[in-house]
Amino acid sequence: GENVEQHPSTLSVQEGDSAVIKCTYSDSASNYFPWYKQELGKRPQLIIDIRSNVGEKKDQRIAVTLNKTAKHFSLHITETQPEDSAVYFCAAPDTGRRALTFGSGTRLQVQP
Amino acid sequence: GAVVSQHPSRVICKSGTSVKIECRSLDFQATTMFWYRQFPKQSLMLMATSNEGSKATYEQGVEKDKFLINHASLTLSTLTVTSAHPEDSSFYICSAPTGSTNTEAFFGQGTRLTVV
């Protein structure tokens, strides 16, 4: 099955700075890599995703990069704002079961 | 976009009782649904895969007699926590695969279960 590792577990930045969260995966057949933002007590919210046929995708202040050779992908948030504070999860599909395997999560705190 | 509705959002039950959680796909048919469990400050862990018209597939370490899954229709999957204990207190959340390769996920709202 898929194994997803995520770092760092906590990240504190000043408002306006950039934040980077990194994940590695094990299944070379995985072809879809989403990032989720989860606020306390709520469901994960998809913020951006990337497929294996591209190396980078950007949506306003959020970008994701993918290196299939190294089997890692990263989330980049620029010009961080206090409302970006949340727990972020990366994920990759277990190609056998189709369920997503999640990373351990990163608690991002943006200091005003 | 696809909508997955999960109920109840919160439930408190006494030890030894059973609790049923429902997950519905509102505007699409889901032959498969996934059930995850999330303990405080931890990640989402897959518990089981619910398959319409057949038995659920459980992950290693998940007791199938304790966590009963029924997927009787293309729009409804239920998870019943039987003989609940305080250690079963957790956030339970369902998801349905979608997208062109069926790897994208739409999540229900989640159910916060507290066993007292």
C-alpha cells in the first residue's frame, strides 16, 4: 500500500511570509496528489491538487510542485495570512484500494 | 460539484450502546465509500471500504464485528459502532471517490462521537 510522510509537523510563520510543507510517497504508480486544509472539528477541504503529468500548479497564493522521480511533492503558500492558520494534510491514492492515504499533518500558525 | 452528506454531526452515547452514522451521496451514485477515523491531533486513518451490494473491506486492526458497515444502495452507506466504549470516541468521516480516475474524494461533514 501507499505510505505518505509529511514534514514539518508544526510550522509557525509571520504574516506575509511564505510557508512550505513537504511530503513523500512510496507508490510509484500514484498519479494524483491533493492537499487539504482542515479546521478544528470540520471536514478536510481540498485546496489544490496536482496530477502526475505536470510538475507545478498554482492557484493565487497557493502552489504545489511534484517531483515524480524523487516521489515528493510540496505545498507552497505565499503572503500568508492569519486565516491560513489550520492543519494541512497531503495525500496520495493507494492504487490498490483507491482510498487516499494521508500524511501526518502540519499545523500551520500564522502570527499577525 | 458532488455532495456527500453525513449525519449526525455530533453524538454522545453511553458505554455499551450502539451508534449509527449515515453517509449519503446527494447528487451522484457511489458504489464505493470510504470510512475514516481521526483521533485528536492525528491524521485520517482509513478504517474500511464500503462496497454497494457486497461486504465491506476492513483495514488491518479494525474489528468488523464492532464497526458494522452497510451499503445497501448506491447513495447510502452506514457505519454502526456497536457496544461503544470511551476509546471509540473520535471523529468519523466518510468519503466517496469521484473524478475521472475515481481518486478524488468528496468528504462528508464528519461525526464527532463521544462515548461516556
